[in-house]
Amino acid sequence: MVEVIDSQIFSINKNAKVSEKYIGKSNNKLVIVDNFFLFPNQVRDYALSCKYVKEGEHSNPGYIHRTGVNLFHFLDFTRWIKETYYQDYRVNYSAPIFSFQAYDTIGRVLPHIDEVNYAGLCCLNTDEEVLGNITGTSFYQYKTGEEYSQQYSYRNNILYNSDQKDWNKYHTEYHQYNRFIFYESCLFHSAYWDESKWDSETPRLTFNTFTW
Ligand SMILES: [Fe+2]
């Protein structure tokens, strides 16, 4: 017997509030979508019911469940954001990744870039769990002033050879339940989580998009 779910639980709220924010010296744009999922509680329940794996080939500190459910629905949405807010009209069909991520510990994370053009994530922890700005996404300047790099380039060598002291955190976008944050993944960034203040048994839980 298989457990069947209604794929409509992943519907995006068509009336979600979208806003833009500029951060850092380079005026890097974040697009923030409040009330992203129409049925966030069902999405959270689904994410908590999934099986997760530890992927060894990258430095993600948590566990990942990759999902193909409603792939084009999410891809249409991220394409709309990149065209509308970033004036980027390139096709984005190439190998998108939609996943849930769960962290039960974070360890030491250095800033990184993702090898796609855009990253997005929606917090699936409740208001109560995230209270006190204890989880988010942080953005960094390298010691020479750069706030972003270029994917698939020698320019990324600084990432492999750097140390925490080489980085200045200039912004943390704190997470809120059912808020989707979208950014250029060439921005130096990392997950932020003050694990010591986390009271909940629930892991740090997000829905993540990696798209072109
Ligand atoms: Fe990332």
C-alpha cells in the first residue's frame, strides 16, 4: 500500500505579498514573498513525514529530501521572479532542484555560493520556533570587499582557501514561517542558526529551490 497525498497541498499562494530589499554595498537584491504556500501547515507536515538523506558531495550541514512534486509549478514561479525582479530572461529549465532541508545541527559553516543562478528558500518552522531571530540566511563580504562571485570560475578559489576571519557578515535575513526568500546564488552566503537558543524538537526546516 502506498500513501497518496494531494499535490495541491504545494500550491503557491497567488495573493502572496512580494517585496524587494537591497542589501550590501553592491545593492544586492533579495525578493521576499510572505505567505508563500497556500497550505503551509500541510507542507510542513509533509516535510516532517519525509525521509531524508545526508548528501556527501557538497558541504550542506543538514539532511535533504529532493522532491519532483509540482516541479513546473515551482519553476514557473521562480522564472516569474527572475524575469520580473531581476530582468533575467534566460531559460531556466536546466536541472532545477526543489528539496526540503532539515538541520539537527549546523556545525561550522563558511560562506559559499551555489552553482545555479538563483536560490530560494521558505521557512517551515513556526513563528514560535523561530522567535528571537535565531534562524536565517546570512550574507558576507570577502576581506577585499567583494559580495559575490561567478559560478564555475577561478574566482571561486577564494572560497576554498578562506577562513572565517576573512569574511564580514553584512546582513542576515531572518526566517519567518511561510516566508520565501529569493536571491542570486552568486552572493556569498550561508545558513544562520543559533542552535543554542532553539527550544523545539523540530529540526530547522526549509523548502529550497535552486534554479537557473
Ligand atoms: Fe547556498
